[in-house]
Amino acid sequence: MNDSFEVTQAKKIKVNENIINYLNSDYIYIPLIKGMKLHKGNELSLLKNDLVLKGSEYDIYTPVSGTIKAIDEDIYINNEPIKAIAIENNFKEEVKTLKSATKYIDDLDPKKVLELIDKYNILNIPINPKAKTLVISGIEVDPFERNNTFIINNYSSKILETIDALINIFHFEKTYFCVTDSNSEVVYNLTSNIGTYPNISLKVLNNSYTLGFESVLINKLLTKKELKWKYNYLTCEDVLNIYRILKRDNPISEKLITLGGNALEETKVLQVKLGTKVGDIIKNNAEIISDKYLVVQNGLINGTVLKELNNIVTMDTRSIFLNTKDTRKEKKCINCGLCMFKCPVGLNPKLIKMGKGDKSKCIHCGACTYVCPSLINFKKYLGEEHE
């Protein structure tokens, strides 16, 4: 198995060098999640960071100040219809009180850190305080995305400070900060600043698609002994979010996303409010050069084609691409074996296409479809709805 390959086209895209703020959507939508209740203390008018929905495990807060207008039943998350609270933005960013920042986050005790992470629900998998190893990924999941690059280049001091604080708070024995050699600016940035943090080991890896997937990176990076010790895995965005909640004890209201694709003049990295409609983002930020495109969320190689522009941004949204549809036809398999050789988890996609083989280990990276010279869309046979 040789799962290493570089997506060279990603290097050629034109990228705006600045983070562009798009924080002024007229409406923000908060999903009505089953089991959560509308907070009784809320009136129609809301201040930013007000509690809106209360749940047994975590709560949801409003990312803007404004007014509750309606319950909208025409909203989607990952193409799934949901009901959502529509909040009309008053663009004032009003808050009850501006909390003072914690001066030294490494003075916080482990219990307080875990409580804040749970309170604001910023990690899909909670930190395991008993693990001995911490892995930070600065590698893009999709090579056409630029979120981690912009996070490192704009917030490296905050990220390194937070990683060092986590090491001191939880007493991790080994910490790896992983990037690839494809972005010299990121490598230079970290190399220049990481010297004051001797407990953080910078790992510069050969650029290869799928390294942005946790299971692939972990298997390449950690020894069997380190795997036995258990590990915590965080992305740069996770670390930045941890920094923000530890500093201010406020919910996360914004995130970075990549807006790109070959139907656009250039790729941009936007800072947007959670709960913003994809359609609003495109309307106000996309310089479209071709009107025959698909809207793809979270990666050009393994992303999902959005069927509705009323899908909204969540914490899991990484990117939105406007890309022209590939009209080339699938051809007969030539038995080249590329799909199997490039699969990072050792599957044989051809067998799965034939209804044989175990697809439970598939990480849905889309590598098999991407490398296939016969243009076979293996995603259809791997239980994915991507096109």
C-alpha cells in the first residue's frame, strides 16, 4: 500500500491573502435540537452570547444581538431539513457585560478547563486528561482549503501559548505539532516562534493528501507504545477555540471557512457567524465567473454537494466550493490497482464496488475516486451521498 500522493492543482489556485470578515448577514439561524428547550429567561430581544437553548449536556448561545423573528422550517444542515430559530441581526454586537480576560490560562486547573470545553461544546471528542500524548494538526483536510494555513499565520502566538498551557495543565509527556512541507510560510512562522516552547515538537511531514485525516496522521506519527499510552488529537481551530473560551469564558460565535472553486475568481478565507446561510455567503462574497456550478461543502475531493443554499454554517463547516460539474463519463475499469494502492486504510474499492469486501474501515477521503483513470465514482459504493 502506498497512500502518498500530492494534489498539485491545489498549489495553483489564486488565494486572497487576507481574512475577510462577513459578519453582517441579516439573519442567523439556531438549530432547534431535539431535547433542548428554549431558555425561559429569553425575551424576543437578545444580546450577543445570550443563552437561547438549554440542554442536558450543553447549551446554545446566540452569536449576534438582535430579535427572535420566527421558527424557520426551511433550514438545512448537511442537506438534512431542520427547524431553526431565526434571529434578525441588529449589527450592534451588544453584550450584557464584557468579561475581563484571564491573564494566564496555564494557571487554570484541569477541572475548570474541562468544564469550559464541555459548557461550550467546542470539541467532538473531549480531552482525555489521562492520555500522555497530545497531537496538534495544522494540516488541511482538503488540499484546496486554507483554514489551518490562515489560522497558523494569523494566530500562531495564541496557538502556541494554548498548547503550552494544555501541556502544563494536563502534564502531557509528548506533544507533536504537525504541518506539511508544502507551505513554507507556515513552516517558517512556527520554526521562528516555537523555540520558546521546548515541550512542543514540530513535525514537518512530506505533503500528502489524507494526512489531514486523524486516523492517517496518527498511524504515521505515533509508535505502538505511544498509541498504547492513549493520545489527544486537536486541530489548529480546536486550539484557537480553546484559547478563546479559556481567556473570556464566552461561547464561540464565529469561525473561518474557505470559499473557493473554479467557478470563482479567487479563493478566500472568510470569518463568518455560526448559523449563517450558505446562500448569503455566496451572494455577498463570491465573484462568480461561471454560472454552471455545483456547491460543495467541506472539500472538493471528499465533500458533499449541497442541494439547498439554505444549509447553514455549523462548527463542522470547513469550506464552500463553487465548482463546475465534471461532465466526463465513467469508463470500464482497467485494473490498474491505483484505488487500492492509494487507499490510506488498505481497502480494495474495486471489490467493494462489486459488492464484496468490508467497507467499515473507510474514512470517506475520496482518494480512490480522485486517482481513478477510468473516472469511476467509488463514493457511490462506499455509502456516501457525495457526487
